[in-house]
Amino acid sequence: MTTTANEPAIAARGLTKSYGAKQVLGGIDLTVPPGTVFSLLGPNGAGKTTVVKILSTLITADAGELSVGGHDLATDPRAVRAAIGVTGQFSAVDGLITGEENMLLMADLHHLPRAEGRRTAAGLLERFDLVEAAKKPAATYSGGMRRRLDIAMTLVGGPRIIFLDEPTTGLDPRSRHSMWGIIRQLVSDGVTVFLTTQYLAEADELADRIAVLHDGGIAAEGTAEELKRLVPGGHIRLRFTDPAAYQAAATALREVSRDDEALSLRIPSDGSQRELRSVLDWLDAAGVEADELTVHTPDLDDVFFALTGGTGTPDQTTETAR
């Protein structure tokens, strides 16, 4: 049984997990369409890795209806394992052997015929720009190279669903952007990616849908733009160079904040296309021309802090003007 276009790649209903008296997951629901990136955010200790371990069959849930790749986790975990690949927080690369040997070892674990295994390994080493380093011990690789090798090893079995648990933690910005390109390419090939990350800009950049996990439940779920609209503080800023135009706009518009020195007006807005069009229509009708119009929306940092009480996320540097 394989996932069809209309069937979720991953579905969870009432997913519950406790360790002793501590409940980590309190009955969460998740649905991930095939060929998309789904990102799970949450403070440290919120249970993100627990969700990945359950859905990838590494541990069992206490309760819940769970399906991955069209297979029921409770009744057919072997089929689930055959459909997925997992890259955890910590690299599975063996540093004592070469990159090529790591790849061939994975091919053996997938029981690929020798010739097919070598062909698969060679193709993935080329795809991930590791050909020149293939004969060198993996211990000599940079952090970004080890991560690329880690994901290449995950792809040896041709999984259609990949769990990436904080895949860019510890990488420098250049390596992180390189990893983003790899993830985008996987999705363009039809692979479904379940991503947990500590980098909010990463989820904003990559994810089709985002869920925020907090206190054992899903605090909110949606696209990045939908989540940003949950948080107040968005506004449209109009800046003028002509004092007369500025005064005309300030007099006619309601609920605006004025900055007379900068000749700018700030209009509360959720950043939606409808509200932006309304402002533009008013400017046209009044014959007033602003020299600059910018839309400012809350970013995922704001969403995260609002939903989780400002706990457990590293400092982020993100762009707030859209």
C-alpha cells in the first residue's frame, strides 16, 4: 500500500505519550499532505523529537491513530520503516570510515544488490557534492559535509517520507542555506519532509505548514502567513516627502499613528491583501500619493513567543518587513 495523492503522507489523531507521571504529548492531531514540508516548532523539551521517534517507529505511542505512508503504525510498522528515512539531531555518520564506505554500508543494510548499491551510492555522492571527499574518512569532513552525507545515507533506500530532526543545528549560515536547497530539491522530487527546527527563519523559509507544540498540545497550526496574522502589531506604513500630502492623509485616515517629524503614518493592519488594497484604493480616490508604502507583519519569533510564553527558543535575527 502506498500513499495516493489524496491520502495524507502522515496522519495522527489523538497522539499521546507519557514518561511515568509526566505527559509529553496530550493527544495531538497532525496531517501532512504528500510532497510538502511540514515543520514542527516548540520550546526545548516540548516533545518534538518524541513525535519524530513515534512516527518513525523508534518508540511506541501510548494512544492514537497513526498512519505514515498509508500504513498503520500499530499493525504494520515494518511497512512504515520501508517507506521512510530519518535524519536525527545527531549524525549517524561513522567517522572512522570514508564517505563512500558509509554509503555502501547503508546500501548493504537496505539489502541492495552489490552493483545497484554502488550505483546508488555514486549517484548520491555526486548529487550532494561529495565526490571529491568520498575516499576520505568522514571524521575529516566539515559539519556541513557530514550533514549532507547524513542525508545522502538516509536517501539510499529511496524513501518517500523523510523525518529531519533539527538537521541544521550547529551549522554555519552558508551550510544552513545549502541544506535548505537540498530540502527544496527533495520536495520538488515529490518527497514529503517532516522537519523539526530551532531556527524560526528556517521554518518560515521552507515549510508549507507549521505547527507549534507547547504544553503537550498543538498551540496553533497553519501556513507561516496565517500564523503571523494571529499576533497583533501588524501595520501599513506610509511615508511622505510632501508635507501637504502628509497632512491630507493624516486628516482623512482614521486610527492612524502620526510621526510628524518623519512625515509618516502607521495604519493598523493584519497584512492581508484585502486591507492593503483598501489603503491603495483610498489613496487613489483622494488623489494622495505616498512616496513609500511598506507592510510590516509580525514574524515567527513573535508568534512563537506569543504561543509559548517566550520560552525555549534561541535568539533569532529575522526580517519583519514584507
